[in-house]
Amino acid sequence: MPIEILMPALSPTMEEGKLAKWVKSEGDSVTAGDVIAEIETDKATMEVEAVDEGTLGKILVAEGTDNVKVNTPIAMLLADGEDASALEGAAAKAEAPAAPEPTEAPAPSAAPAPAAPVASKPAADPDIPAGTSMVSTTVREALRDAMAEEMRRDENVYLMGEEVAEYQGAYKISQGLLEEFGPKRVVDTPITEHGFTGLAVGAAMAGLRPIVEFMTFNFAMQAIDQIINSAAKTLYMSGGQMGAPMVFRGANGAAARVGAQHSQDYAAWYAHVPGLKVVQPYSAADAKGLLKAAIRDPNPVIFLENEILYGHSFEVPDMEDFVLPIGKAKIEREGSDVTIVSWGIGMTYAVKAADELAGMGISAEIVNMRSIRPLDIDTVIESVKKTGRLVTVEEAFPVCSVSSEIGFQVQERAFDWLDAPVLRVTGKDVPMPYAANLEKLALPNVGEVIDAVKAVTYTS
Amino acid sequence: MAATARKTTGTRSKSAGRSRSSASKSKAAPSIADFSKEEELEAYREMLLIRRFEEKAGQLYGMGLIGGFCHLYIGQEAVVIGMQLAKKDGDQMITGYRDHGHMLAMGLDPKGVMAELTGRRGGLSKGKGGSMHMFSKEKDFYGGHGIVGAQVSLGTGLAFANRYREDGRVSMTFFGDGATNQGQVYESFNMAQLWKLPVVFVIENNKYGMGTSVERASATTDLSHRGASFGIPGEQVDGMDVRAVKAASEKALEHCRSGKGPYILEMITYRYRGHSMSDPAKYRSKDEVQKMRTERDPIEQVRNRLIEKKWASEDELKEIDKKVREVVNEAAEFAQNDPEPDPSELYTDILL
Ligand SMILES: Cc1ncc(C[n+]2csc(CCOP(=O)(O)OP(=O)(O)O)c2C)c(N)n1
Ligand SMILES: [Mg+2]
């Protein structure tokens, strides 16, 4: 039996990739460990090594093919002594359509609501002048562009962190920055979070404008003392003489299957602390406009990115200097029946839920918070006064979460406008499990958002 | 300053196992105590098990059966097996996320390790920990830690408990060259020497911390001297030669067991694969990797000696390989067919 060579997964979040190049041709003999092909993902080019030995019988996916899904058969390997005739039956089987992917969220269980579907359209962004042309950009590119623009603008801005320079970033966010700005301003550090964070705070106190990249925010826990005790409090303790104008940025929250120590959302942790600003962008435009604002901000800003969003593309305005205000939420979508408030990756659930709800005749307004501290509660209150109902969505733990704070402030200021209790959809109150089924259960899903909206709108 | 960091204090007896050769400049290998036939065969079998296990794990990762980060130990097998051959029952091991080899060396069932990698209920942590987070109280394996450097303080704590109980155990605390720059490593060194804790600090210097070479991350690159300012003796060991590792480990373990405090072993080794499965490893040349593989491979070294001394024939070695493959295939089979954890497990083991 010929052996199928499958499109391999090469990273925790890879779902598809480009088959960039075949290094071996049909008829070549292959031994275990030989590089047979090269695959490109949005992060890197990787080599595919053969695991078995034999002859490359047939190439099923031509080089240059984009978007090849993981586990698609890409070639057939003939074992010793087999000839090409063995390929026929097998290849036919390989080309049969793959089983449909299970959808990520359980379909809403209730029968379709009788109400007519309502329109669910993205609202315009008041921070983008009408008529501005838009460019499709990944969050990854947007972050890089923001840093590059600010580094061109201000010589005091520099980037430091693990693998940011020569490796071009562990998640390829700083791609090209070393080339443009050189090793003085794009600095590879040893694995020394507590040390380099403290060092950067000191540099900021002395007038530089550091951008500190944490490979992920999980590792910022090694450094959290310097962030809170030094960066956040110095302005106050010095009676306003000096502070720490700097940005702490990096991937935050769950990625995919990286387990309890690498999957945590720190928004609530940092939002708790006076003296910090906390930003959690969703789209590429958020990422670009808010990172530029964060770099210019005279305060320490915690900038929480998300690994899964890095590869997502969004429209970004083609403007000379696109800066978004920190502390201002955005109405991502207008609606009248319920307010869904979210931020960062939570927005992906909110947007999908709103689409499905529209089909059921429920009109959801989505508020994308963009910043967590300062928290633009006014925008939330205004929306709640209109809809009378509120559901919050985030991936973090529920207890003492950002949702807790929003719910509290809403009952404080809009109690009389609420027609139902405020509900929150969050990650479960457990460390992130590794097993695929448990991880899925631990994270929120679109179905849970829909259920929460149905509950607050008393829809069956 | 540099002068005080030159030679260390502490005992530096000239045991046969003392070796200062590095994996890259291996010419002048000092005399190393020879292994008996049985020892060579055991080392061969155990290292091969790790090698084949890791190759299989890489394959299952490519098929999407293992998720997240998966850090393979291929190339470094002699380090953990040499230590395992030197340790006594009850000695503990703790390491970072590159931990599959350590677990196999501690005698854990390959099925349980592989099923943890696939996230199944028969995994060592019931599928809840994953590749980087596995533990076995029964076999004195304390993890499996995802935060670089954290295990160094934890391993020092194991030694604290050993001394507290005066039970004669030694903690073998493993960490990478990259991890040696974390602050808590030095906080731990100080306490370990201050309180004479029985801990062997095993630095697995595989030349890179992710994409950064030791030279680009460390002001001084002889990591065996990193304990000098605390008076902790240390030495460099050819970590590609299982005999050198065993000899050095015996000496270090004896030092700790006799109440003299901690000891540092810098194992000069090499990882063949990328840092994790998603590392394209563009920071080093193919030649560098190939040279290591062909000239210094820890398993080939044993294999060549076995053949040279006529202690085993090609056929006998093939037979060992076949048996090892069977064990690994069985583990992979189990890890693919074992069910996922019961959904109720989501809420267990959070608090007692
Ligand atoms: C505190 C912390 N910072 C960063 C990381 C990301 N990271 C994981 S492994 C690694 C490199 C470690 O290199 P080394 O200590 O040499 O061990 P090796 O991987 O070579 O075995 C880094 C930076 C982490 N897991 N924890
Ligand atoms: Mg290393």
C-alpha cells in the first residue's frame, strides 16, 4: 500500500499553508529525514521531512498551491518494490473530499425564531474620515507598521525583548525592524524578563521610550513587580517629577493547546492597577491606531495582543498618521435589542453571534471596548440605555474579571434602564487544560453568547 | 572580577570522569572510564528509546494529533541517560518543557507519556497537562515546567526538603543555557550553597535558547562557572558521551549526598531539531547540524563501540531497534486510541 504524505501542522495555530516548493520530484527515492518539500505559513517557511522511506510516487498538490489544509494528502510514497500501478486506487481515495470540519460552536439548539431577520451591518468608524481608502492588513503587519512609523518619528523609541531582532520576533511581529533601525534600537535580550523589564523602566525614567515585547504575557509574570511597583507608581511617588513613558506589548491569552502556563488573559490583572493604561485591540486597525497612541502616551501602557488574531486580516485606513484615542470604545455594529460588549479576541465570538442573532430577528449592538483602562463606560451606558440589555464576552477567568467591573458600573449608572440582569460569557473558572475537548469547553463559544442573549431578551 | 570567576572552589578531585571537552571541539577527549558490555547495551537501548519516541512524537505532531508546543530532545539523549545511570533510587528529577526524555529515563511508561502528548485520559496528567507539563510522584519526576528558569528554584526546594528530612536524596535540576540568565537561578544558587542543599544543577547547554546562541545571550560562556561567586563547584562535561556524563554525575551526586552542598554540571550537547516543532531554525547552518549528527551522535558513539568490541553484532543491534520501535509504536497506538478525558475532568484537580 502506498503511504499518503499529509500536509503537516507546523505550529499550534496552523490550519493551512502554502505548498511553496517540492524539493523531491516524482520518482525520487526518499529516506527518513530527507527534506521533501517546503511549506509557507504566515509566520515562516518550514521544511517537511520524510518520516518513511520509499519512492515519491505521485505529487497530489502542485507547488505554489495556497491554502492547503492541514492533513490533506499532498503526495503518495511507494514502498520498496511497489510500482506506480499501486497508486491508482489509493490516489482516488486520497482525492475524495475530506469530511466537513466540525463547526466551532454548537449550533443554537432552539428552533429558528419566528421573527424576520434584521440587518446586521458594521458601523462606520468615526475616527476614520469618510472617503479614506482602506487596505487589507493582518494584525501582525499592522503592529509592525505602527512600531516602524513611531520609530521613524521619534529617535527615543526603541524595541527590546527576546528574539525581536535577528529572529524577527517569535511571532514575526518585528519583521524587518532590525534591518531598518539596526541593533541599537532593536535589541535582542537574554531570557531575563525581570531584569530587562526593570532596565527598560529605568531607561524610560531617563527619557527613552521603550517598547518592551514579551514573547507572551505569561512570561511578563516574571517581571510583574517592575511593571507595577516601578513603572506604574513612580510618577505618583515622585510627585509628578518622573514616570515611565513606555509600552509593554506581546501575545496575551490562550493560543491553541499550549496548556495552563501559556494560556492566560491578563487584562483584569493590569486593569486593577492605577498608574497603568491597558489596551486590548481586536482588529488590525485597532492594533495600528492604538499601538501608535500607546507609544506616544506619556504613561506606561500595557498592550495586550492575541496570537490567534495575528494572522487575521482587516481593513486598515490608508492614512499618513492613523492614531486612535486610548480610552475610547467603538460601536462596531449598531443594534437595538441587546448590547454585546467585548474586546480583543472576545470580539470574534460577539461578531459571529450577532450575525446568527440577526437571522433570528434579534438586533445586537456590539461595543468594541478597545481599551480596558481607562474604561469607556459612557459608551456602554449609552448603548444600554438604548437596548436595556447587556451581555459581556471575554476569554479570561470570570472571577474579578473585566466583565465584573463593567457589570458593576452598569448597574450603578443604568440600573433603571436594565430590563434583565447583565450576563457575562467568559472562559471557565479553571486553569487551561491541554486536551482538545477540554480546551474547547474551557473557552467561550458563539453558542454561549447566543444563549446569553436569548436569556436577557427572554427569547426561547 | 573575571579573575574570581576563573576556577571554582570546592572539591575538584581528578576522577576518571572529569571531562572538559566540548561537543564541538572534541579532539582531546580525556580518559573516561569504560562501560561494561551491559552498561553499553543499557545506554544504547535507553537512548534509542528516547530517539525513536521523539521521532514518533514529531510525526504525530505533523498529523495534528499532538497540539501546542512540542519540544523534542533528539540529540541530547546522553545527558539524561548518563545521569539516570548514575543516580540512586529516590533521587528526584525536575526540568523544563523539553521533558519527554527525562520521563522515559525515570522509567515512566511510554504509553502514559505519549497519551499525555495527544491529550488523552491515559496520559500522565490525564491529558490536562500536555507536552510541557507532566509529573510523576511515584517515579520522583517533578515536571515538566513551561516557564523558563522556574524549575531551578523548585528543584532547589526539592533539595531543601531532602535535607530537612535527612533522607539522603539528591535533586537533579535540569535547565537550558538560555535559562541560566534568569535571576531566580542565582537566587537559588545562593540559597543552595548557603544551606548546603543536595542539588545537582544540570545545565543542558545545547548552544541555543530558541534562536539565540549562547554567545549572543551570555556575557560569559563557560556556564560551569556560573556558581563561582557562591563557591559552587562546577565542570563542563561532554554531554554527547554517555560515559562522561555518567562519571561526572556520580561524582556530583556523591558530593551532594555527602553534605557538601550543590554542584553544577554543564553538559555540552546539541539539539538536532528546531526549538519546537514550529521553529524553522534559520539561525544555524545545515552543516553545523549535519556535522554534529555524523561526528558526535551519542547513540552512534555507543553503537560503534559495541560493534568494535564485538559486544554486539549488527543483527543484534537491529533486534534492539526493532524491540524499541515496537514499544514506541504500541505507545503511539495507545495514544491515538485512548479516549479524550471525560468532560467532567474540566473541573477536577483545581483545589482539594
Ligand atoms: C519566562 C519565560 N520566558 C520565555 C519563554 C519562551 N521560551 C521558551 S523556551 C525558550 C528558550 C529556552 O532556551 P534554553 O534554556 O537554552 O533551553 P532549550 O530550549 O535549549 O532546551 C524561551 C525563550 C518561556 N517559556 N518562559
Ligand atoms: Mg538551549
